[in-house]
Amino acid sequence: MKKTFTPGRLMLILSCATLPLAVVAADATLDAKVQLGRVLFFDTSLSEPAGQSCATCHAPGAAFTDPDTARPTSKGVHPERFGNRNTPSAMYMAFSPKFHFDPEEKHYVGGQFWDGRSATLEDQAKEPFLNPVEMANPSKRAVVEKVRRAAYADQFDAVFGKGALVSVNRAFDHIAAAIAAFERTPEFQPFASRYDAWLAGKGQLSEQELRGLQLYEDEKKGNCAACHPSQRGPKGEPPLFTDFTYDNLGVPRNPENPFYGQDKKFNPQGAKFVDRGLGGFVKQRAEDGKFKVPTLRNIAKTAPYMHNGYFKTLRGTVAFYNDRDIRPACKGDVSEADALAQGCWPKPEISRNLNTDEMGKLGLSEQEIDDIVAFMLTLNDE
Ligand code: HEC
Ligand code: HEC
């Protein structure tokens, strides 16, 4: 989808970072809220049993995604439990608009998670605490009790007012609000890649990277920017490399997804589990198989790729965009490596609502695929 996204309110907050220090420091509550969000984000005592924090799966050194790339999905605090989806980066997600249906474009936009089921960062931050395959607390009360016992508990009254941890529901809201405030800081959206420097006229890209950029943007070639925009917005906003819309790319089922072997309690369908994505959340077949367009910023650090981690390599991912509709179907479920070796692609996990307008037969040469990959490697925040 080609549509310019205006970051709006968040840019105001972010642009504070460029104001004189005195102006920023004047808002001491904001700063204290962010500090509180930071300790909560890294606190491994907030799972049940203790041992897992947000940062376990969203580590700063791995662009706030899971540093354990050995499996397509992440391990819970109970190490035999796995979720069904690949951990996305939490970076730049502060720019995702509140989940909504755009009546003009006639599609869903924004929200958090691959399927948009949390409207905002605040809503999202509450989920992992209570998810049995993640931090596994039995209730909100259990989380709040842990926070009441923490060394930083008194900070809540300072930030949210007296008695901030008294009511369980209000306390849980405050916990989520503090985490979301931390996720809105420049640490999560530094815009500090070689590509940003180049856009600002301050750095160089190699010839191959520039060729890759051109192919990436060319509507008759990669056409990647149609969903992962790469140019500044109308007010000079830096590109986010996602437009926060939803699409079904026809990603194959991932036979290596440990979720299929999970206890019936967590996956009642076993090997028959099908991830409907957005369709499952909004309960509409017309949205089945669609997942939120992820940002490509820091893509070199966030493998594996796609909602189910099917792809382990960027090259394989681009090859799939290039000739999904040209290679013959593989026999059965095969991995990315086997599909590449056999010259086939497995059938889409969900064939309805497949995007065939913007991908599937791009006609890129091997060299052009390499060039696009080289361009994507310029998107690491340094
Ligand atoms: C066990 C690993 C794990 C832990 C712990 C975890 N997350 Fe996540 N996170 C995930 C996965 C997996 C998803 C995607 C799930 C989905 O889309 O259904 C996700 C999604 C997100 C997203 C949405 C990103 C996007 O692209 O839409 C944000 C933001 C986020 N997590 C923040 C947090 C915060 C804050 C915490 C702590 C309260 C946390 N996570 C704890 C694995 C984890
Ligand atoms: C029609 C919209 C659309 C176009 C065009 C598009 N993408 Fe995507 N891209 C998506 C969606 C949606 C996903 C997630 C799909 C999923 O997980 O099932 C995605 C995922 C990816 C991922 C994996 C990201 C991650 O964090 O897992 C990469 C890499 C990627 N795209 C690169 C590209 C490149 C390179 C091009 C151009 C050759 C391109 N995309 C064109 C919509 C698009």
C-alpha cells in the first residue's frame, strides 16, 4: 500500500530530544516515568517463576528482539513452552498508530503485535506478563504484588500520585504506562543508521547499496517501498520502513515452529494449527493470512524473518518475493534451505487474500537480489 504515514504526536515528543537540555529536564515527571519504565522492562523478577523480563525477548543488543535466533519463536519463562510467533523488534513501534479501520483506503492500519490485537503500546505491555507461554503470571494481582515488593515501588507515587499501587487495576495501568513511556524514548527510535546519515547528506553509500535502493523503490522492480516506505514524509519525518498496514504474502507454514509440539493446553490444534493473523483477531475471513508490515530498520539484527520465522536469511526472503509465483510447489512442508536447494516454494499457509499485485514475480536477477539485500544492511542503527 502506498500511503504516507504522518507520525504526528510522537514526533513532538521525540523532537524534544533536540530541544535545549534545560527544556527537557524541566519535565521531571516524564523523566521519572521513563526511568520507571526502564527498570520494569529489565526486571526479571516480574515473571512467574522469576527469571524473564521484557528484555529477555527484546534485548537492546539485538535491536530489541530475541537474541536467541536458534528457533523461530521464543522460549517462555517455563523453558518447555513456546509461543506461536516470531518475536518482532519493539523499535519504532511507538510510531504505529492506534489500531483502526481506514474507511477511505478500506483496510486496517496500526496497532501492536503481528495481528494488531493490542491497539496501543499501553495495551500491549500488559499482555506478556499474563501470557502463560511468556512471563506466565497467574493474574494482574500477582504482577502488582511483585512490583509492590520491588526496590523502586515508591517511585510509583512520585510519578503517578499518592496511592498509585493501591488498586490492582490502576497499578497495572501505571505499570503499562511507564513501560510505554520508556518505549517512546529515542533509545527505541534513534534514526541512526548509515542510510539516515546518507539521507541527511552526511554519509556515503556504496555503489551496490545505491543500486539496491533504486531497485527497492522502483515500482517495476522490487517495489518494496510500497509497503516499507524509504523516503521522508511531507513534513520531513524520517522514513519508518513500514506503513503499518496488513498483507498476506503467502508465507509457508514453518515446519520448525516449536508451537506445533506444545501441550494441548496452549495449542489445542497441535500440528493442525493455522495462524489466521489479522483475520483471527477481527474475525473476518477477508483478512485471513494478513500480518502487519514490519519495519525493516535493523533488519540485519532481527533474524529469523516473518511472523513465523520461516526465513532464516534475508536473501531467501527477497528470493521469495521475487519468484513465489514462478517456482513449482514443493512437496510438503520444507524449510527455506531445502526449498532454495530444490528450486521450489511450499504453498502458502493461507492461500486466500494473497497479495499477487505487488509481489510474486518481480523479475529480479541474482545480482539485483544481492543489491537489495546490500541496501537493507544499511538500515542498522549504529
Ligand atoms: C517470551 C518472549 C517475550 C517476552 C518475555 C516479551 N515479549 Fe514482546 N513480543 C514477543 C512476541 C512473540 C511478540 C509478537 C506476538 C504476536 O504478534 O502475537 C511480541 C510483541 C511485542 C510488541 C509489538 C511489536 C510489534 O511489532 O507489533 C511489543 C511492543 C512488545 N512485544 C513489548 C514487550 C514488553 C513491553 C514486554 C514486557 C512486559 C514483552 N514484550 C515481553 C515476545 C516476548
Ligand atoms: C504488499 C506489501 C509489501 C511489499 C510490496 C513488500 N513487503 Fe516486505 N513485508 C510485508 C509484510 C506484510 C511482511 C510480514 C509478513 C508475514 O510475516 O507474514 C513483510 C516482511 C518482510 C521482511 C521480514 C521482516 C521481519 O522482521 O520479519 C523483509 C526482510 C521484507 N518484508 C523485505 C521486503 C523487500 C526487500 C521487499 C521488496 C522486494 C518487500 N519486503 C516488499 C509487506 C510487504
